[in-house]
Amino acid sequence: MRQKGLIDLYILEILERYSGSRRRLSQQQILAYLEDEYRLSVTRKTLAGYLRQLRDEGYIEGLRGWYRAGRFTDGELRVLIDGVFFGQHIPRRDAEALISKLKSLSGHDLKNRIRHVCYLENMNHTPNDRLYEIVDSIDEAIERNKKAELTICAYHVDGNLHDTKKIIVDPYYLVTEKNHYYLICYAGRNQDLENRRVDRISKVEVLNETRRPLADIEKYAKGFDLAAYMREHIYMFSGDTRYVTIRLKKTGIGDFIDWYGPDFRVLDQQEDHYTLKIRVNENAVYYWALQYGGIAEVLAPEPLRRRIREGLEQMLEKYK
């Protein structure tokens, strides 16, 4: 027989397993679970006293029906679980474990409604099973203000990642973009930052050498705005950032804002199109223009416009 002195813990276990905000347990149901699972028999009055105390201390909620008070609402947990499910930067095995842990924090209702783990096998998650170790090492280098040696890997035709080279970088920021982790760093090239896919790194060694200050890079001598950097590098390409003028169909303004945000200037407005000016990474807008050529035309700068035209001509040649 279980100890009556632990009855409050047994009540919490019962409510955590069987209750939810949409499935509250009555006192009679709780009494039945105590009898069936813990071989404890208590009076309704005694149970009511425990329930009031647990509610007053914030562990449970309810009046005519009781459920376990969670740290997260079902809606909040669903957002977190979806983030894991669709996060391609998370290895599938880790995604399964994380989803199971998150589901264990929910009430009875959410546990039974969410079936994400059943479909994980068909999702495109990274095979890099050292991802968290790599992220921790990069974070350590950033925290300690140190350089890091990265072992870079790439896919071969066999579908597996293989080590290709080692580079030494000054690491500054870890960010997520389009379901992938990126390291914003300096690798000594072109006096500019680079963006490295973290799942394309197989090993990180934190070095004793102090990293160079970000302000020592001429382009960022007056400061670095991470939010602006992320807006300008929509595909996380490295390279020059410049002002670009775009003619855009009015019907495409939603797609444009989805990619670039609201930080742009309207130069002109006609019946069916806008002429917009935005500061953006040149490599990123090149690929964006190829993707959205049906609704957008790059007007300036001319070298970028010429590059897009040449890219389209090469594509057209392939499909003749």
C-alpha cells in the first residue's frame, strides 16, 4: 500500500497522466484512480482539502473538474513541437526525443491529438548527429571571445556527409534562417563576414587565440546591426550589400514583404506595379529575382541586371 503522506504527489501524477484543460477530472474520478492505481482510500472531504491546497499553490487548476497546471498552454506547446518537427537543422533521432519530451509537458488532450512522430521519417532532417555538440562548441567560442577551427563537410553522391577541409574563423553570432542554423563569422576573406551552415560542420575546436573584434572589419567599424544584416541576407549568402531598385507587380507585395520585411522605399506607384528601393545582399537578390521573375524585375544596378539576364539566357539554353 502506498503512503498516505504522499497523496498530494499521487494526485499530481493522476492529473498529469489523465487530465487536460479540455478533459478535467471530477473528484469521483480522482478517488477511483487513487484506489485503482495506488491502493489508497480517502474520503471526498480529505481529497477536497488536498485539491484546494494544490490549486492555491498553483500546481493544479479547476473548480468543477480538475487538471494539472502546466508551464505551457497547449497552443504554446504545439508551436514548440511544430518548430522541432519542421526544423531541418535538428537530426531526426533528436527530433523524436524532443517531441516526446514536449508532449510529456502537455495535458491529456494534446498528447492524444499530436501525431508528429509518426511522420518524422519522411521529413528532411539533417543526418549530422553531432549538431548539438557543434552548437555548444561554437557558443563556447563566442562566449569566450576565441577563434575556432571548423571541420567543413559536404554531401557526396552516396548521400552522406564527408569532411572536406578545415578553416579557422572568428565566430560572432549563431542564428537560424529558413530552418537551418548559421554561424556568422570572419574567415579572413574579402574583409567581410561569411555565413556558414552549422549542419555542414562536423567538428569544432575552440582555440586559445582571441578572435578579432568585429569592429576591426572596415565595413562594420561603426557598428553591426544583426537584424539589418539578416534582412539584407535573405538566403544567408555572403557578399556585397547594396541598394537595388525593383519593379514589382502590386499583387506580389505580400511575397516581397514576406522575404524582405517592411524596410523599403516606394519610388513610384503605377496602376499595376510599384517601383521599390531596398538595401540587400546582391547574391541573395539575384536568386530571388530568378525565383520571382514572374512578378518582379530588377531595374538597377545595371551589373546585377546584366547578371540576371545572363543567368536566364543560360537557363533558356538548357531548355531549348
